[in-house]
Amino acid sequence: MTTAQMQRKRTRRLRSARSYVVLTLLALVYVAPAYYLVVGSFKPAADVLSGMRGFLPEHLSFDNYRSVFDSLASDSTGYFWQFMTNSILISLAVVVVGLVVNSMAAYSFARLTWRGRDKSFLIVVALVIVPFEAVAIPLLFMLNGMRNSLLVQALPFFANAFSIYLFYTFFLGLSKDIEEAATLDGLGPFGTFVRIAVPSAKPVFATVAILTFMTTWGQYLWPSLVISNPTYRPLPLELSVFSGQMPVDWGEVLAFGALLILPVLIFFVSFQRFFVQSLASSAVKG
Amino acid sequence: MNHRKKAGASVVAVTAAAMLLASCSSGGGGTSSAGDGTGDVEVWAHQGKDSEVAALQDAVANFNASQSDITVNLTLVPEADYTTTIQSTSASDLPDVLELDGPTLANFVYDAKVAPIGDYVSQATIDNASAGNVNQGTVDGTLYALAQFNSGLGLCANGALLDDAGVTYPDSIDSAWTADEFRSALQTLAAANDSGYALDIKENYGLGGEWGTYAFSPLLQSAGGNLIADNEASGVIDGPESVSAMEAFQSWLPYVDPNEDDAAFVDGRVAISWCGHWMYPGYSEALGDDLVILPLPDMGTGTKSGAGSWTWGMGSTTGQGTAAGAFLDYLLNDQNVAAMTAANGAPPATKSVLASDALYSAGGPLELWGKQLEASCNADAITSDCVTVLRPLTAGYPVITSEFASALSAIATGGDVQSALTGAATAIDQSFADNNDYQ
Amino acid sequence: MSNPTVVRTRRRAFRWSRRDLPGATMAAPGIIGLLAFVAAPFLVAVVLSFYNAQLNSPRSPNFIGITQYSRLFSDPQFWRAFGNNLTFAAVVIPVQTAIALGLAMLINRRLRGISIFRALFFLPVIFPMALVAVIWRLILSRSEDGLLNSLVHFVTFGQVGAQDWLGNSATAMPSIILLSIWQGVGFQMIILLAGLQEIPQERYEAAQLDRASRWQQFRYVTLPGLRNTLIFVVLLTSILAFRVYDQVYILITSGGANKAATQTVLYQATTSVFDQNNLGRASAITVVFFAIVLAITVVQRRVVRQESEA
């Protein structure tokens, strides 16, 4: 190795060492609130709100978790597992039905020709910018008869203009050759979609699934408008009910919070390897 | 091409119109009927403290065991959602018997959600209800609800801390602290305490909720102001008297402990707590003989306090009037009223139990609050002798309380008093104007 | 049926042919869903905004013309809320985008374990806002035991006493902004990271041959290469900035946040329903809110188009 090479190697090492220091410091600051949540969830309430000592991992136990399950275990308060099940059912329904409905629509817009297609697609593009918040109040009025159910929490979110748009940009970029071959082999449009387009679109499916799951899981506004019965209440809404009931035990509230992010964490970790590339490519193209 | 665009738009319009219609048709009032006095009776109640829940569950179980004709099924709804739940349930889906927060009753009558109970509960039960109780349950001369208990509100103080700081305190309704005396007491107490605080106003309950109106609207009335007068809030809730009361309130805030752990008073971080009767059992256990009960500060026209609490009514479409009445008679008998008030420390709302109550009758530790309740009046007829004022008995109460409470929480975070109260006045008056004064 | 071709062509002139069927059928569920739950409610909002309407009321809505709008525009509370939205957007759009870009560049390295850092910075994005509000109200608690207060106390050697971060009108909005950026920045970071990875490495190498400084590389290679991604991120952030609601509502109602300083347009809309059961007012706010979002989008598209033409 020449001296110049060694020198270059040394500066590179120095640089990456500096990067690590900067990254670690930033990450510490950045993760502090999340760490506070996790460590606090194992601490007695009095230790949670005790200044910087709130960070110390002392007096740890599972008591808070046990109390969350114990105090949310009657018909009147609702059951913790019921809230969890509600959230999971709603989120999965919106993800699964949403993937089917939106990918089908996107494929139709990108690949099939039918009357009214272009105009319909224009409507979809226009609706991308309508945030859900802008229709929540009138929707409450329209769906008031369905309040306090699981369906009312999922129904408005199946069709999603942004998801259609994400699928659309992907299908548009897909090479047509295989599809044309499939059509020659006698596969109909739907068959081509299912057999050819869907398998090659895994990354977009993963991206849309993650985005949909995250937003649905965290829904607060809509359930707060349509749900008053604990039987149908999803977790985030229950978090605000739970943390509003006197006297508040902050340790228990944080334990509840930790349980709230666990499923979405699992969901994210299982699909995340597709996530970055796909979201990026659609953003860059869009 | 143009006609097709129109067709698309009209599909949307038709869908919208259909949904508009569909959601309008769900209303409609109902009429109650007596039924044959047997069968199931559905009951909804708010989920209060564990001890209250236990007392109610015992009452239901004992009632079911005491006879074989009627079966009561109890459903508990969390307190925070209770009123919203009733509001958002159509009249036909409401149960036979339901608990209601006193001041919301007029609104539920207005929305045809509750039935008159005079025909179904026995005359003896009605006669035994205290005057304030009947007052709270009566709308336009018709009785809709009766309560097991009333409520008491004042200051709970830590006598030892007051004495140590050399602060003298009132011993009767007439000698209540004036606003200035109260502030200087807070100042002295805060200086004497390591925490730097002197007062707990249960900020952890959220001043923007019903607690805000219940606990702090008496300050307006004590100053000579009010929430509303003759269906008009402008010049009343934001009149000079009300503004001065809220400015005084704002001047106490530097001494207020945030109380996020709900333990400021029992831990001795503050010497005084804005105090509802339900806090008494816990406070008395923690402080023992050091706990003293004081009236709220006198803002000018004599101390005023709050009254009214949860009460029992019947769903407007019940087909079980007789059976429901029998259950209410049972719930309001001496045994169950005594059990409930023992559980929550509330002043009994029936004459017979109040007379023998150990806490509120003469010589009891809460005698002062008992006396306050004897001098009770409605919000539209406040006299100088009256101490406890019921919250306004109008169907427009929900908008009054939410507007006042949200103004209060704006004031509590340092907002301008006059503009917060004027904002509330405008919103209340608009709502009354839109709804024909809720007549 | 003897001549199907003729039948088909004749049909085509008047109505859909069978060939249109698969495409239309596949798109139908999505389109119907969007019409029923996005387009129709918006029309309902427009209609309702001219009525005095209540939920679950036995009385039917009555027409009151533009009263709701005129009240709204003369209501200082509403303007305050609108101003808060503007403040929030004016700070969050540039700051959050800049932080996201900085983080994206930091983690766009071939270092061992970099994926752990990526995951850590992305982590808060999966936190529901309701939870973020709870965690941060504890951090920002005005009691001396609040995390931030004790940190400030420690750093200033006790010179600065406990602050009411959420309650004080001067610090309430910055607090909301801080926690919102904490939660949201990871998402923009990931998008920008992907954008950075699309920039061909050769461009940097060419710049290095020209002895371009790091700043020059950033200015003349990174920024132009990220142009489309940055536009997308700014657009996304500005719409998100106007949708801010969950944290504000939760912190005002149960976290002691200063209402005047933190309420937003959407807060005004839902409290009109929750507190006054006033659907008409809430619908009018909804319509105004949508007009704002539409205006932002149109303005931004126009600016972008002008820039690319220039």
C-alpha cells in the first residue's frame, strides 16, 4: 500500500468516525421521546413524571401492562383485547380491500381502454388533493345511521385516490411486452392483471399497504366523530379516553401507548424492505 | 360530450341527496307507555368511581332478587362519553331508564329523548325528594327526573399548612374570603410551601369540560354576573361583573399546581383545593383532622356555589313505564340512597336520608355544604341569600357550558378575559337565535 | 344475431360495448367509492353550509342562506385559527423539509449499521398522533418535574424556572410545531433519501474532478438532482400542514394547551359539532378549508410550472 492510499484510507476512516458521532448524537436526541415512552411504560406512575429521572431504567416491572389489561376488562370500560381486535380488523380490512379496489382501478386506467376512462381518471387525480378532513363532517351527517360499528370506520377509506395514483404510475412504467404475450395466450384483461401485473407490482403493493396501515391504524378524527360505544372503539381513541379518566396513571398510559405501536411496528418491519424504493420511484416520477 | 359530464355530476348529486334524506329521517319523538309492569327493564348509567358502580350494581341485584316480575339489565357507559352517547342515540334506541347529568336534562326534553316520570314513580318518592332535586328534574312544570344525590362544592383546605403560614380562614358562609383576601392568602401560602404553589383547581380534569362550568361559573354569579339572562348572553357572561370575576380568577393562576398526578393536595404541595364532594373521602383519609371545609371566595355579592348532579329519567319511547317506575322507586328508597351517598360522599337528595346524614347534617364535617344546599336557587332567580345556584335550566345549556368552559380554559392559559368571554357570548347568542331560543 | 359485428358497431355509437366492460368493471369499485365518500360528502357540505342543521335532532334543517359564512368571516376566533394554520405552515414547510434533507444526506452513506439509523429516524412516523400528543404533553409538562423543564433547569444551572410550554401563548405553537416535526420528518426523509439515491454517482465524481467544494457539490449537483423530489415533498408537507388536527385537539382538550394560540381551522370545525352540535357552521368551515387547500395546490403548481419554463 502506498502512503497516499493509506492517507486516503485514514481520512475516510476519520470521516466515517465523525459521521458516526454526529449520527449517534442526533439519534439519541431523536429517539429520546420514544425511549421515554418505553422505559416509562415499565415504571411506577410517580417515577414517570420526575424530571430527568424519568429516563433512568429503575423500578422496572410489568405492573403497568398488567393494570392496563385489568382495568380494561369489563363491558362498561370495554376490553383491551377488544380495542386491539377492532383496530386490527379495521386496518386489515382497509388494507386488503383497498389494495384490491385501488390496484384494479389503477390497472384499468393504465392499461385498459374503455369509454369514459380518461374523464374518470381526471376525477381521480382531482380527488387526490381532497384531504379526508375536508369531508369528515358531512360524512358524519351521511353515515350517522351507521355510527357505532366497525364498518363505518372502514367503509370511507377503501377507495383511495392517492393509492390509485401510486399504482397507476407503477403500472404505466411496466413493460407491455409480457402482458401482450399473455393476451395472445388467451388471458383476458382480468387474468392478465392477476397473473402478470400483480406479481410484478409487489413493491407498490407493499408501499400502499404500509401507508394505508399506518394512516388507518392512527385514525383519530373519524372514530372520535362516529364512535361512542366502547365495543367498537379503536385503540387510538381509547388512548385518549383512557388517558382522560381520573385519576390518570401515567405509567399505565405509557404502557397502553407502547402496546398501541407494537402491531404497526410489526407490520412495518415485515414490509419495509419494499418500502423505500417504491415510494421513492413514484415520488420522483410524480 | 357535455351531456355526459352532466350525467356524472347528477349521479353524485342524487347520491348526495339520497344520503341527506336517509340521515334526516332517523329523528322523531316518541311516547312512553305504562306496559304491564313485568318483564325486562333496560338501564343505562354512567360509570363513576368503583365504589359508586358497586353501589349501583348492588341495588340492581337486590331489586332483581326482591321480586320476580321485573328484571333490570344494567349497562355502564364511561363518564367521559356518557352525555355524547345519549345525544347520539336516537330516541327509539334509548333504554327504559337512564341516568342523566342534571343540567343536560332540558336539552334531552327538547330533543324528545326523555319521558315525564310523574305517572310512573310513586307520589311518596316525589314527596321525599329535596326541593333542589325536584327543581333540577322539572322542565316547564313537568317532572322528568329525580336524583339519588346532590353535589357539594367549596374549598378543601389543609388546616395545618394554613396555620403554619399564619393564614386565617373563614368558618362560615357569611365570612367567606373576598377575592383580594383569597389572593393574598394564596400568595402567603405559596411562599411558605416548597412547591411554590398554593392552590389546586383540578386542572387535570380539564377546565374545558363540565368541571369548568360547574366549579367556576359560581364565581360569575357571586360577582353579580351570570352565564345567561332572559336567553341573552351578551352583556351578561361578558358583562363587567363577569369579567372582573374571571380577571380575579386569572390572578390566582401563578399559585396553581398543574396537578398532573391528581395528588397536589394530598401530598401537601398545595394548601387549598377547589373541592367537589367526591374528593372528600380521599382527602379526609389523607389529612384526617387537618382537613377543613370552606366556602368559595366571595366575589362581591356573597359566596355562590354549584349544585346538581346525576339524576334518573326514562327514555321517551319506553314501553315499560310502570316497571321502570318501580325500579326508580326502589333506587330512590332510603337504603339505596344511603348506600350511594356513602359510596361517593355526596349530599343525599332525599329528605329522609339527608336528615340523618352523618356528613352533611348539623355537627357533621360537611355541615357547611349542607347549609349551602339549603339556600338553593335557580340561575334565573339568584337572590342575595341564595348560595348554591343550579346551572341554567334551558335546552340551550350544552352550548352555554361548552362556550363558557372553553373561554375559561383560554383564560386559564393567559388569554384576554374580555375577548374570551365576548367570544362565548356571541356564540351562545347565535345558537339561541338559530334555534328560536330553544323554546 | 346473424350479424354480430353490425350489432356491436351500432351499439357502440349509443352505449358501451362489451369491450368496455372489463375496464369499467375493474375501475368501478374505486370510482364508486370515491364518488360516494369523497365527492358526495363534499357536495353535502356545500348544501349543509347554508342550513341550520343539527345531528340527532327531531327538527329538520332550515335554510339560513350565507349566515354561516358571514358569521365565520366576522369571527375573530376563526381568523385566529386560520392565522395559526398559516404560522404552522410557514414554519413547518421550510424547517421540516430542511431537516428531512439534512437527515437524508446524513444517512445516505455507505456506513456499517446505517440502516439502524435510518430505522431510528423513521420510527416516530409509525406513532399515531394521539400517542405523540400524550408523550409530548408529559415532556412539555409545566410542572417542575416535566422532562423539558428539568432539562432546562439542569442546563441553565437552575437560572430558568419551570415554563408552561403548552399553556404560554408564546411557546404553545412552537411546541406543537416541534412535536409535529418530530413525528413527521422521517417520512419526508425517506422520500428524499430515495431521491438522493437516484442521482448518478458520476455527477459527484465529475464535480470532484473540477475541485468543487462540498457546498458547491450540494448546490450544483444535489439540489438540481433532487428537484422533482423536493417539489413533491414541499407539496405534501404544505397540505399536511393545513390538515393539522389530532395533536391540537388532544392537547387543547386534555393537555392544557393554549387554545387561542394553537387552535386550527379543523379544530374549529369539529368543536362546532362537539360543543354546539352546529353542523351548518362545521360544514361552512369544511368548505373554506377545502378552498384553502385547493388554492395552495393551484398556486404551487403554477409556481412550479413557471420555474420549469424559466
